[in-house]
Amino acid sequence: MINKRLLIKNLLAHNDESSFYDKKRKIDLGTKEGKAKFLKHICALSNSNPKNNSYIVIGVEDETNEINGVDFFDDSKIQNLVNAYLTNAPLIIYENVAFPHLPTDKVVGLVTIRPNGKITSLRKNIWKYWGGSIFLRDGSISMPKDFDIVIEDVNSEIVQAIENKAKNNIELTLDGVIDFINHRHPDLESHYKVFKELFVVCWAGITKHLKGNTYYSRVDIELINEQVRLFYSALDEVSIAFNDSEFKITEFVHLGLNNQYRYYPLEETVITFKENGSHQIDTKLIFEPPRFNKKTLHHIYNANNALVEKLRKNIPLIPSEEKDLRNLPATYLICYLNDFSEAKTKLFETKPFLKQHSEIAYQAFKDAQRILRKVKYN
């Protein structure tokens, strides 16, 4: 079993970017350009490594190798994006890896690209890249190749050695459990559970009991053996259930209008632990968007637009408008889910203003963006 934190450290220590790994300060899957660049690197790394895993490390400064982290990214449908745009798409896994020195809401993203032994190419046009294009790694650069290529295996031994150095052990697991409970979450109720005498899952949060069920907010859930954060949210609530072989997380989102809110089930994640020392993560969207009166939504939609215009013109907001601003991302989201097709565009246009004006409103924007991303790929 590979400790992903050790793996990242070994990749960064091995040498600069190479034909089997890339590093990024961040990725942007919200724009065509960002998606295109991400797909280009997936394609190039897959073609350059036909018999070994390749990796993209996200949240690292290119020049200095300084680990600054990125926001937790829980898009389980990222494979759908790769399948839609790549022929002979490799299997990819995106994991959020915890590092002790990072703030609670930051992780290092690790993209693992599994080999498929076939030539991967773009299935269709995206941004400035043409459908049918093939990319290979030329040192640290992903380059297009306009001629027939021969797949060569040149990295397997190097990558195998790096992965072997990142193997987990009992000391790392125990240190991880103690660190999670005593240092990272000393103010929260924490728990751990051992599965199949091998896997250790820790979780922490503020508990609330309602109608015989237990819910958690400010939730952090981590698979300690791999140092992989399975779930993190500062706002949403989750329920947790488990037996001897499964750990299930059900995420709820808080949505509503005019001070009438309720929790809606969003997504269900089941981690299944097997006797052979492997595990499988399956995620299913269970979200049923709430429906509201169209006349009320028209009023809220227009009020949101007027509020954004004030921000655009740097006009000060009165206290009631500050309150509306904190709810603006969620109300734009509700409008979009109720067939206001332009509300999504309006929401994304608010990003720079919310980021500059209010940390709370900007966090609400990121939460709305995450829900939209999940709904889109389902």
C-alpha cells in the first residue's frame, strides 16, 4: 500500500518534471483552456508511460518546489471528462493528500494515470487543440506529435523504485492516527475504524443528533494508510455509516429561499475494503434539485444581478445587501437548477468580485461551483 504523501515527496525529490510526472501550481477545469491543457498532459503522460503509472502533482510551485496546496477537489466524475475527450483514455484517479504544514482547507492534489499500453489521442477539438492530436512528453514538456509514434517503455524501473520507497508501514499509520486526533482536530469529536485488519479510516466533526440519526458538520475524513483525504467540508453536513467491510458517506447541501432552508441529499460515497488488501470507492449522485415559484425566483435573480452591478461599480453595500451577498451564490444556483439558464454564467462572473469582497461569500461560491460540477457530469 502506497503512502501518497511519501510518494509526492519522493517525486519532488527525484528530479525536476520528467516524462513520468508533472507538477502544477493549480489546474482549472472550469474553462475550455484549463480542460484542454489538463487533457493534453494526461494524453502525453499516458503515451510516454505505456507500462508504468505516471503522475501530476498539484499545489506545488514550479520553480521552488514549495508545497502551498490547493482547495479540496472531490469531483469523482473527472474520469468522464477524460473519456469524453480522449481515445484510448487511461484510467485516472484524483486524490486529495493531506500535508501537516498546510491550512486545514488545503491539500495537495495527486493525479495518478494508469497505463493502458495503447496510443491515446484527442477524440475531438477542444480550445486550440485539434481532434486526432497525439501528445508525448519531451522531458518536462507535453509536445504534439504529427507522425506515427512508437511507444517505448523507458521509465518502469525508475517509477517502481519511487513507488517502493513510498510503501506504508505501521509507524506511519500510528503517527497518522495520533496526528489526526490530537493535533489536527483537538477541538472536535474524532473517531477511527479499522477495516480488514489493515485499513484505518479517521473522521472528525461537530455532531448533531436528529430523529435517531447522527450528522456531522466541519467534517474531515481521511484514509490514514494512504494519507488521502476522502472528504472535507467546512459547511455541508454528512451522515456516516459503516460495517465490517464498507464505509459510507452521504453528503447533504443546505439550500433554500427567504430564511426557509432544508438539507438535500447530494452525493453518496461508499468505500469497500476487500480481503486481498485493496479497496474500491464508488460515488453516486442522489441530488434532486429543489423547485421554487418562478415569480419569486425572477425577483431574486434580478436582485442578484443588481447586487453584482453594485460590486462591479464599487458602490458600498448596506447591511441587508451584505447578507444577500452571502446567499448570492446559492440563490444563483437555485435559479439555474430551476431553468434560469443564464444564472450559471452570471454566477461565474461574480467570482472576482466575491473573492475580493467577502471570504464567506467566496467560500459559498466555491460550494455552489462544486455542486454544479457534480450535477453537470451526471
